[in-house]
Amino acid sequence: MTSLEPDARNASNLLGSAKSSLEKVAYQQIRENIINGHFLPGTLLSENELADQLGMSRTPIRAAISLLETEGFVESIRGRGVFVKEISFREFHNMLEFLASMQLYSLEVAAFRKLSFNLPELEYLLARQLSASEEDDYRTYYECGLLFIETMLLLVKNENMMQVLEQIKGKYMFKIISYRKLHVHTLPKPQQSGQFNQRIYDALAAGDLNEAKRIILELIDQTRQQFQSFQM
């Protein structure tokens, strides 16, 4: 089955440029803390505190933060320090539209080449996603939603497309998890992604690619309307 580790290939590529194992450890730990919402947007990252927490000098911490800044997770503000970066709703909406557009493309390719999607894997990921919602395991819920999309895109066998997908996974997860943590008492259980994935899966299982396209277009329209209230 597909791994639930986010951005595995992209993280591996970035880590290849790290100079030491300590830099790799620092990068992985700080990145995971950001994605999991332990460091929320606006959090000041102290090199000294991180070095103490991870039991290492400031040098690998500084190198890890530089990598995270390249990825877009943190930003340096002259005279103030390094802060966890806020992902705007406009950027998040753009990521959602990219994901949906690539799903539509995979459906076009499937129809043109007469290819079949990996239904057992999609069914597995869908079941994990719906179960995670009931268990309030939001990270697994959103990871499975992304992996559902990734499984559809694997049909196309386009390496460049997959690289772009890997580049946005972490930021997507960070935005949605941090937003939920900041509004934990006002947001209901996540349902929209799981509900749409259920409908997409049902259409694919029935061999109705046109219905799957219609559902994805409906999702694009619905999310666009929702995000208008956030003044993107």
C-alpha cells in the first residue's frame, strides 16, 4: 500500500543537499513540527532553543532553517528573526485547483489511452480517510486525501507532474492542520474531501469517467465559492 509519509521523495531530494546527518535530523524534526502544527504561523524560531531541544549546535539548525526557507515554510525578517510563514488562502486555493486540475487530466488520459485506475488502492485510501475523520486523526485524513489524488495521477506517469505534487504536499498539510488547530473549537469534523473522494471512487468503479470529471468540476466550483469569503 502507499506510504503515509508526506513529501517523501521531495524531502529526500532536499536532504541530499544537506552537509551532515545533523542537518538532516534538524531539517526533518523542525519540518515535522511545522507540518503538525506544533509551530504555528508567526512562531519565532530561536536557533538557540532549537539547538537545545535537538541536542546539537546552532550550525546544523541554521542550515536546516535555510532549507525550510527555500521550501517556503519560514521567512527571515531583518532585525526580528526567523518566523514560521503564513500560507495565504489564495496560495492554498491555488494548490487545491492544481490538484483538481491534475485529476481531470488523469481522467482525460485514462479515457484516451483506455487505462484503468488502481481501484483497490483508491478504495483502501478512501477507507483510511473516512475512518480517520471519525477518529479525529486529521493528519491521516488529509494525507489519505492527498494520496488518493496521487494514486490517480500515477496513471499518467509524468515525472514533472509528480515532482510539483511533492513540492506542495508539505505546505498543503501545514496550512490545513495549523488552521484547524487555530480554530479547533469552531470547525466541524472534516468531511468534504472524503465525501467527494467517495463519489469519485464510485464513478471510477462504475467506469463512468465523465461522471468523475463532473464531480471534480463541482468540487472546484464549490471550493472557489467557499474561499471567496476568506478574501483571497
